[in-house]
Amino acid sequence: MTDEISYARVKSDVESAQSYSQRKQDKHEQEMAMLAKAFAKTKDVHKVLDAPCGVGRASIWLAQQGKQVTGIDLGEAALALAAELAQKAGVNAQFESQDIFALTYADKAFDATLCFRLLHHFESEALQARLIAEICRVSDRYVVMSRISPSSFTSLRRRLRRVLSGKAIKQYPVSAAQLDAEFAKHGFTPLGKVARSELLHSLQLHVYMRK
Ligand SMILES: C[S@@+](CC[C@H](N)C(=O)[O-])C[C@H]1O[C@@H](n2cnc3c(N)ncnc32)[C@H](O)[C@@H]1O
């Protein structure tokens, strides 16, 4: 395991960006419903950072909720597609090329930051901690962070399949206690979490508030 930042998951090419924009509609809708429940726990949030934004799925949804959205990603093709899809959807969102580990924004620049579907790509706890530190730094009041739960049925089944097939593991679960402890280091306290079904589905959203 290395603590060096891995850029293997950056969606720079058109093909991988497009395949993400063609995610199954029901899955997309379920994920946006999770975001709705998570943001319902926040108050007076106007300026939101969507980091990373990928092809802008959440940025577009947030803009549709009346938020002032900045979406960042390092994938050039993903950013271009995000801007195109936002325009098609008739919403205003700003998309910028930024490295999530070294954002150029001031401390507390955003009311809230959403970090959706990235943390579980990093195996190294040191990298996970760096990611959380940078997200907390630019967030004035809230962070909405996704994680993959180690104890859900889907996670266990995925692990078993990997062991049986011998394929490399690409998703790294984190426990709620680990995540809470990491956010506590930056003065954030848990406000609640959202899961479709905690035991069945592995993707969970945690909402943190600055103390
Ligand atoms: C699984 S996608 C999730 C995108 C979006 N949150 C969504 O759910 O549609 C992960 C994204 O992280 C981006 N990414 C990976 N490493 C990054 C980094 N260091 N800085 C910014 N973006 C990064 C990739 O380009 C990719 O678009």
C-alpha cells in the first residue's frame, strides 16, 4: 500500500466520462434521493462545492435545488461533459479543474461540501485522512461524505467474489467510527447518516457539522 496520491481513477478520457453519465437511471435516482435526505439535515446552505463532480450528476441536482454550485474534478472529459449536461438541464453551475487534495479555495469558502463516491477508492488511511482534511478545510458548516460500509451484505458478497475470482479489490470500506474520528480531528461532529438499507447496500452518506 502506498501513501502517494493515486490519479488512476481520474476520468480524463471521453469514454469513461460518457459511461458514467450513462449510469442506470434507477441507480442514479436512488443516489439523488439519498442526497436529498442528506441535504435535508442541513440549514441555510447556499454555496456548495461538489468534489469530485465527475460528469456533474450531483452538481446538476444541487443547482436544481437552488444552490450555488461549484463542481470540481481533474478529469477533463468529465468536466466538459458536466458543463454540457448542466447547460442541457438549464441550470447554472460552475465547473473547475482542481485536485481534491490541493484545492485552491480559501478556508471555509463553501457553506457545504459534498464528496460523493471517491473516498472508497483510496486504500491508504493516510490518503483518506488527507482527503477529509482538505474537504473540511474549505467547508464552513457542513460536509456530506459517502463511504462504503464494510459490514453490508453487498460489501461482504463483493469481498467473497474477489477472493474466489482472485481479482484485485478496488473498493476500500471504512467504518462509521473511523470516519467520525477523522472528522472530529477537524472540528466536525456527526449530524446523521443516510443509507438505502444499512445492512443490504454498501453506499452510505454521512452528514457532518462544524462544532
Ligand atoms: C466515481 S467518480 C464520482 C463522481 C461524482 N461524485 C458522481 O457521483 O457522479 C470519481 C471522480 O473522481 C475524480 N477524481 C479522482 N481523483 C481526483 C482528484 N485527485 N482530484 C479531483 N478529482 C478526482 C475522477 O475523475 C472521477 O470523476
